[in-house]
Amino acid sequence: MKPGNQDSRRQHGWTGWLFASPWVVGFLALIVYPFAASLYWSFCRYDLLSPPEFVGVENYARLSHEFVQGGRFGQAVWNTCYYAVVSVPLSIALGIGLAVLLSARIRGRAVFRTVFFLPTVIPVVATSVLWLWLLDPQSGFVNHALSWFGVPPQNWFKGVGEAAWPLHWGTESGGFGSKDALVLMSLWGVGNFMVIYMAALGDIPKTLYEAATLDGAGPARRFRHVTLPLLSPVIFFNLVMGMIQSVQAFTQVYIVSEGRGEPAGASLMLSLHLFLSAFQNLEMGYASAMAWILFVILLTATAVLFRTSRHWVHYQGER
Amino acid sequence: MRRCLLFLTALLFAIPLILMVSSSLKPADQLATDPYSIWPDSFAWSNYAEALRALPFLRYLRNSLVLCLGSVLGTVSSCSLVAYSLARLKWRGRDVVFAVIIGTMLLPWHVTMIPRFLLLRELGLYNSLAALIAPTFLGDAFFIFLLRQFFRTIPEELSEAARLDGLSEWGIFWRIVLPLSKPALFTVALFQFIASWNDFSGPLLYLSDPHQFPLAYGLERFISSYSDQTHLLLAAATMFTLPIVILFFLTQRTFIQGIAATGLK
């Protein structure tokens, strides 16, 4: 670096911090302080009415007990994992599918794109009302449409079924339940992912496909060996962001489950359980401990994804 | 084959919305006896009038607009300042600050929720829209990132020339960089407007007085008390959704480019 550059690096010192000051204040007040406070409170009994009282690891012990015994917390962990593990891969697959379908030059492409994207701009409150009605077990349109294909009525938001869990297949709990309904809702909002994949597909050089065709690769092999590797950075991005978002899903969960995780706790996600523990039961310490466990789980999962990404994510320009 | 598949999928995606709008116009008795037909027997616009009367729609709308416009003002002003600092000024620690900002995007809200709530309550903001607006004046990581990327594309020579002419940094920011960044500022304003319009958990946490409720939250309260009046629910949900859909159609390009850009950086 030239010495002149060194000087200019310093020239805006105070001005730089001054311009950045809104964020600095926000970072200290809304992130650093809350993280410190919630870490401390997670070792306290704190009901807002009296000052926090230090109780050591009591909250964490209670959480691990509930996890092992299948209490509310254990149920919430299972529900959250189920929702994330089912909805994220399906959303990615559907997003890629739609983007590939729309990648050809066909008439009405813009119209199709709008139709697929439109659900993502509908406010979540409205989406939840809409799907509560469409998925009503008695009079909902979806069960009606399923009956045309001979599918028996499903309980959706009113049921505890977990259709994606193989152990339930063929049993009472094998039908579509409340979490499956939430997954369906999330799939309806797949337009964001689709748009990102469309942009990424547009960036793949045409010459790669031509070269693959010359080498005798059919459409399936071109997809497997050209499209997928070149999309892998975006898939990875959506995997990480999708996981973080699905774990944080709150509004739709709150609305469809009557704000309580109904029925029978089948829709009780971690974020809802945490909210209810804090603001309904006034167990701030217990809720803070739960928040930290959730944070650590998310960090670990992100780190694991980053580690595995070395083996399957291909960045163009490397190698 | 591809067209056929596309058409079928598009139909699946469109049906919920079509049903929502068409059923919101069905007379209540038709909705009860014949819920599956697409076309209303007669257009019951009275559903809308009734929904408007059943919930204080205009007051909720006013609150929503205060919330949205206040948040847009807060986000655009704070994020553009911070982004300018990161993109156009050279100072020690800048790169660290930028990395930290990016890192905060991955933090879940769960950990900060309780202390943040108690802090804002301490400041006397509980049960006031200000609790939802004030934090937007302290920047948002995602929007700062978006604006920074845009500011970096403005030629540095413009700033250098202005500096030689004796313009202060504030002058360069205000008179040169901001006017050139209208598209990016518009994208940020649009996304923040929609986020505030849709926000449900914020009002749920901070507002208890129905006079303060914005539409998203007021509508949910309405749902829980009118759950058997489907025609009114659908009319209210349609009215709540319509402004956003219109906004989307007016700004579709900005919208979709904005989303696509987030995934490719």
C-alpha cells in the first residue's frame, strides 16, 4: 500500500464514526446489552414483579429435564425441527423446479412469474386467515378437492398428524396435521426462492450447456452436472437462511394455533413457547435460557452446514 | 408438456387467492351452502361495508400508516448514513464494523426479545407505536448492506471533485450521493413499508390499547372474535391485502430485482 493511502485511510476518522453512529447506538442498546442481560437472566428466576434472583443452572436443568421427558420444551424442539427439516428442502426443490420451468423462453413467462411470486407479498396475517379457511377439516376447499382423488379428509390445523414422519405412516397420526399445514403454507410462499434461482440460472453461461450437449449429455445429465453444481452456492444460501427463518417463524404459528400451539401442542414451535413462557407465564429466566439454547443450536447447525458445504458447494472461478 | 405443467402449477398457486376474493363477495348464505363455486350468485359488496363497520378499520389504517411512514423515515435516514460511512469514508475499524453488521443478520430475535422489550418499556414506549418506530432510527443490517453495495457503484471521482470544491462530507452525502441513489433508497423504503404493514409480532408485544392497533394486529383480534363469520373475515383480509398487492404491481421490477439481489451477493 502506498503511504498516501495510509493517510487517506485516516482522514475521515471521526466523520466515519459519526455517520455510523445510529448503528453504533443501536448495536450497543439493542444487541450487545440484550445479549448480556439475557445471558445473565438465563441463570435467574425473574418474573418482572420482583428483581431477578440468581438460581444458577436451574432453568437449564429444567429445560433438559423437559427435553428428555418430552415436556412442553421437548415438544417444541421436535415441532420446530420437524417444520424446518420438512419445509426447507421442499421449498428449495420447488423453488428450483419452478425456476427451471420458467427458464425457457415461453410465452407468458412474466405472467407465470407474477402468479408464483404474488403469494409472497400477501401479508402473513391474511395468508393465515386464508389457509385456516381453505384447510378447514369440514368445509375447507382443500379437503373437498382431495376428495375428487379419493383422498379421505385430513385434519390439517386441527390435527396432530405428522405425515412426513415415516413411523406414523399407516397409523392414526399418519395424516396431514397442523405442522404439515404450516409446511404447505410455506410452500405457497416459495416465490422468493424461485426468483433468486431464476436470477442464478440466468447467470449460468450458455456455453457450458452447449459443451455438455456436444459431449452427449441429455437434459437430465445437464441438470445434474451443470445446473445443480452452478446453483449450489445459492442452494447453500437458501439452506442457511431458510433454516434460520423457519426456526424463527412466529406470526403464522401464533395465528393458526390460537396463540397457544393448539391442537395439543402440535403447533407449539420454540418461538411460540418462548413468547408464551416470557409474556404469559412471566418466566423471563426460563425463556432467556431457552433463547440461548436455541441460539446455540442455530449456531451449531449453521457451522455444520458451512463445514459440509466444502464438499458440495462449487464456487465459479475456483479450481 | 412444459406449458401444461406450468399452467397446472400456476393454477394451484392462484386458486387460494381467487377463492379468497370471490368468496369475500359471496352472500353469507351462499358461502355456507355452496362454499366451493368460484362465482358468487350475486356480488355482496355489503360484506365489505359490514366488515368496515365491524372493526374500526379507519383508525387501524391510520395507525398502520403512521407506523409505516415513521419506520420508512427512520430506516431510510439511519441506514443511508451508516451505509455512506461504510461505502464512501475511510476510517479505522470500518471493515470490522461491516463484518459485525453482516454477522448480526444471522442473530435470532429470540435472544434480544425480552431485554429489548424491558428496555423500551423503561423508556416509556410501551403501548405506543413509538416502540416500533424508534428502533428503525438505529439502522437495520440488511438495508445498510443493500445501500452500501449501491453507494459503492457511484464513481469516487464525483466525491473527490466535490471535496476539492470544498464541500463537506455531509454536503457530498446529501447533495451528490443521495440524489444518485434514488432507486436503492426507494427499494429500501418499499421493503420497510411492507415489513411494517405486515408486522404482527411487534404490535402483539408492545401494544395493548386497541386505539393503537395497526391493521395487521387489529385484523387478527377481529379474526379471533368473528371466526364464524367467514364472509366478513375474507372481506377484511382482502381489504388489508389489497394495498400491498397494488403496491406490488406498481413496483414489480424493483421488488423482484431487490429479492434476487439478496441471494446473489
